[in-house]
Amino acid sequence: MNYPFWDVPIIGSGGVIAIIAIFHVMISHFAIGGGFYLPMAEAKALREGREDWMRTLRRHSHFFLILTGVFGAVSGVGIWFSIGLANPEATSTLIHNFVFGWAIEWVFFIVELTAAAVYYYTWGRIPDRLHLKIGWVYAFTAWMSLVIINGILTFMLTPGAEWLGVAGTGQESGAFWAAFFNPTYWPSLVLRTLVCISLAGIFALVTAARIDGFAEPKLKTEIVRWSTKWLVPSFVLMPVCFLWYLWTVPESQRQLLNLGIATIGQGTFTQVTRSALVSVMTSATILAVVYFTAWRNARDFNMGWAAAVLLLALGATATTEQSREMLRKPYVIGEHMYSNGVRRSEVEHFNREGYLSGSPWAAAHASESAGDAAPDRGALMFRGQCLACHTTDGYRPMKRLLQGRDRASIMNLLGTLHEYGENSPYRAFMPPLVGKPDEIEALADYLDRVVNAGAHTAKAE
Ligand code: HEC
């Protein structure tokens, strides 16, 4: 379960996932929204016999194909690599539970990518009607890939009572549909679809900005304004859908948000809230910027503004995805598996039998380094149970979080984390520390060494 403990300096393994995921989310949602934008715009151009629109759309489909087909696909594979390394146990659970979900997903991907390429390469070479149909095939399969992946993504936050009832019994496959259409499935699907639609408009502005407003003022104004309208559905429906979403999130997780609002100050409670607020603010800024630059001054809309809007969208995506991740803490799969890969049902076992002996990785490591210095059991504990969310020096660093604590005080904190009392403030965002007393002592030694750098390491040897 603990293979291979991916120790990434400074940003942590979670940081790597975050960077890849933010780009992937931006591009993949555009891949869906843009899939609707292209045939809708093409249909309009055909209806009105607009050669100039067709020319622009063709150029847009080029940008679209490269961005989604290359960067979207590569970043998607990047997510697989990074989550498989950072959290093999959770990745394995997702694969095992959703084998057929993934299979269906990949069928849609193949059709989607093929349709995108065919659509681009057949402009003007096949009858217009047929070309348009290929656009719709693309749109449908792209959206279907969201329909599938959304079930798996939302499962991680809210697996639902039925699946949790059979988790770990080997009967999980019987609860496939319940796990798939879990409590947050529908609001999340609607929210993400809205995001797709607005990103279609935002990315279309990039192509629109390249039209020469002096040579073709009419064309530019029309395309800029038509693209801007794609932001309207989100503007109207997003707040309602967001409340719907929150309403389906379990009370315990929602508290992370409420507490933040009630206790603006510092600490992790507010991290969810802070991200949520920033996400709302950047989204509002996008609308304002788009209104004043694109809608009001369509002819002068330039690349600089398009880049600014894209950057804001990146910010909104990053903060929204971050609050969604924070909302899930301390779990990677709600109420089932903690972010460090320890299952809730295994806690007792690890406390009784020991954590390190139960970890195949630690055992392999021990035999590997036989003859060298004995493996540091404290470091292994840290890697196995804390590294998923902390680093020593970089992201959420032990050196800062434990600053000023001596070994006794560190041990005290670890004790609280281990007991995991009902009222422990750590329950909201950290898993229980599992293991036998000597393993916890070893972790304290290790942390003391990291934080106090040998200042008072008398007990550390
Ligand atoms: C699920 C992710 C997660 C895991 C796993 C995790 N933590 Fe944390 N931990 C957090 C978060 C989030 C915070 C709040 C950070 C902040 O305030 O900046 C935190 C805070 C802390 C703090 C500061 C507490 C305080 O009162 O100021 C310490 C110390 C700490 N963690 C130690 C650990 C140790 C040791 C482990 C491994 C046994 C561990 N954490 C595992 C998420 C996690």
C-alpha cells in the first residue's frame, strides 16, 4: 500500500498533481465547450452564408485541435502518472471500482479525438452538412467523456452510503451505479457543463482577438460579441448550482466552509473559504473585464485582453479546484480512505499490529538497505502518513508548522493526532496517526531532528 512514497521537494507530490490538473481542467473543459461552439457557429455561418465566419471558424478549429489534442491529451496522461505515484492505493481503488467506467471513457476519448482531427482536416473538402455532423459527433462524445469522468471524480468526495456499506467486502462492483450516480453527481455535472460553456467563449476570444478590427470591423464585432454571450449561462446559473452542490456535500465536509466564514482568521478552516471567495471574485472580475473590453469595445479587443481573461480564468479554475480538494480533506475517498492511503477500516489494525510491518514498501526498503545504515523508522512513518499533504521544507512544511516545539511538545501533538478524539481540531483536515507506540516515538525523533536540526537531539539516537 505504501509504494513508492513519492517525495517531491518543495511543492510536494500534491503540488505536482495540482499544476498538471489545473491546466488539464482548463483545456479539457474547453475541449467540451468548444465542441459545442464550433458546430453551433458553423451552423449559423452556413445559414447566413457567411464566408468570413467560416474562415474564422476554420482558424479557431486549428487552435482548438492543437490545444485539446496535444496539451489536453498529454496533461490527461500526466494526471495518471502523478496520481499513480502520489497515491497508488487510491488510484488502484478507482481503477478497480470503475473498470467499465474507464473502458467507456476511453472509447469516447478515441471517437472524440478522431472526430476533432477529421473535423479540422475536412473543412471545404466534404459537403457542408456532413462536416457539420462530424462537429456534432465530436461535441456529443466530448460531453459524454465528462458524463463518465464526473461519476468517478464526484465519487471521491461522496461515495454514498450504498458503496460505503460494501467497501472492502469484495462486493463493491454490485454498487457500481450507486457509486457512480453518487450524491454530488448531478450538481457537479451541471456546474462543470456551465464551466465548459464559458470556457468555450473565453477561448474563442483568443481567436477573435486576432481578427483585424480595422480591415474587418463588422466580422470582428460580431464574433467577439457572439463569443461573449457564451459567458451568460454561467453568470445566471452558477450561483444557484453552486448552492445545490454544497447542499449535497455531507455536513461534516461543509463545516469546513462554514467554520471558515464564521472564523475569518488563520488556519486551515479558512483555506477552503479563502479559495472559494477568491474563486467567486475572479469569476466576477472575468465578467466585468469581458463586458468592458469585449462587449463594449469589440472592435479593439486585442490579444493582451484575451490573455488577461485567460489568466483570470486560470486563477478561477485553480482556486475552485483547490477548494474542492480541500473540501475532501482528510479523505481521498470520502469516509473510506484517508489522503495518505490508510483506510478508515485499517486504523485499528495498524495501531495493534504496527504500521511499518504492515507496509510492504517499508519491508522491502529494510531488506534493500541491509548492511547500510538501518532505515530510519521515523522517516518511513513520515513518508507513509504525512508526505501526502506535507513536506519538510516546502509546501505545508514541518519546519514551520512545528517551529518552536521541542521533542516533548512534538510528541504531545502526535499523541493528539493518534488519539483522534471527537473534539480534536485536527479531525477536520488530518487523518489519525496510526501505529504502535514505538513507531510514534520514532516519528517524534525524526520530526525533532528535522525541526530542531540537532539542537537538542539527545534522545534522537
Ligand atoms: C490529509 C492531509 C494531511 C495529512 C495526511 C497530514 N496532515 Fe498535517 N495538516 C494538514 C493540513 C491541511 C494542516 C493545516 C496546515 C496549515 O494550517 O497551514 C495540517 C497541519 C499540521 C500541523 C500544524 C498543526 C498546528 O496545530 O499548527 C502539524 C504539526 C501537522 N500537520 C503534522 C502532521 C503529521 C506529523 C502528519 C503525519 C502523521 C500529518 N500532519 C498528516 C493536512 C494533513
